[in-house]
Amino acid sequence: MKPQRVAEALGFFYAWLRNPLRVAAVAPSGRALANLITSEISSDTGPVIELGPGTGAFTRVLIARGVRQEDLALIEFGSEFATALRYRYPRARTLWMDAARLRTVDLFDGQPAGAVVSGLPLLSMPPRKVVAILTGGFRKMRSDGAFYQFTYGPRCPVPRVLLDHLGLEAERIGSTLANLPPAAVYRLRRSAAGTRPESACDSSPSAHI
């Protein structure tokens, strides 16, 4: 393993020790998962927002697939990770902030993104926060944009009630046993109807997409 990758792994592990709920894994995502979650993204996708990039496992592959650093917005809550990302990807826009506040910032001079790639541990977050993250992500994307989310669980990490509330559809695009632990990737998009269904969830204080 390259010295940089060893340093990243150690830094990730120490970050997990300090806050296991926020980091939610003991090691950075592997190459197989990075290849899977970025498999539908290319230079033609346009700007890409990455949520919770950590050590940059997905970032490296996004760039290898032709996404320019200038077309990357890296949203990272961990100050130690954000500092390292700014150093490694100086032309990308790295923001040290909570992804739940995504809708409050201007990215790419108002140009909508083509995709969001999320490494966030949605399963460990309260529903209100998950809704805020998804709302912010889809408000920053084109109407045909896709939100890519991985999970270590056996099903989509966004419950059906939240998907219906936000007018979204989820599709599993693949899984990999070569990651530690094994993971699956889901693609979230706006539903074909294009409107958010009215339901009992309307009492939620979150903003609508």
C-alpha cells in the first residue's frame, strides 16, 4: 500500500475512534466501491457534489473518470478531512460544513450539478436530517440529476416513507463484496410524476424539493 493510502487509513481510523457515529466505518471506502458508486458519472455529467468525501476515495475516481477539480464541490464535516482535501484538490471547492445545510450555499456560480455522490452514514442519522440532506442535494441538481448513496445495510438507506414524502425513487445499481464491509449502491432520482406526493409526512418541518 502506498504511504499516502496508509496515512489516510490511519487518519480515518483515528477519526472513527473520536466519533464512530459520524464516521460510521473503521476504514475508507475501497476501490471497488468507489468504482461502483461513480460508474454512471463522466466528464459529460457536469458539476458533481460529493457529500462526506472523507479521505477522497471517491474523489480520486471521479477525477479519473474525467470530472475536473473545478467541477467538484466537496462537502465535509470533519475538519481534519476538509483540511487534507483542500491540500490534495486545490482547484475543487471544499466546504467545511454540515451537509444538512447544503441548500444554504451557492455552488458552481449557480450552475446546477449533474450528480451528488454521498458517503454519508444516512442510517445513523435522524429522519429530519436525512430529509434536509436530500432536499439540499436535489435543489442543487438538474431535473435529471441523480443522487448516489452507498450503504452497508441490506436495503435502501432511505425509508420508503421519506422517498414518497420527497417525490423520489430509489434503484439499487449494484453491490460489492470487495469492500470492507461489503456495500451496495442506490441511485435516487425524482419520481416520474415529478411532484411530491401529499401524505401524513406533510407535517414535517423540512423544505420541499
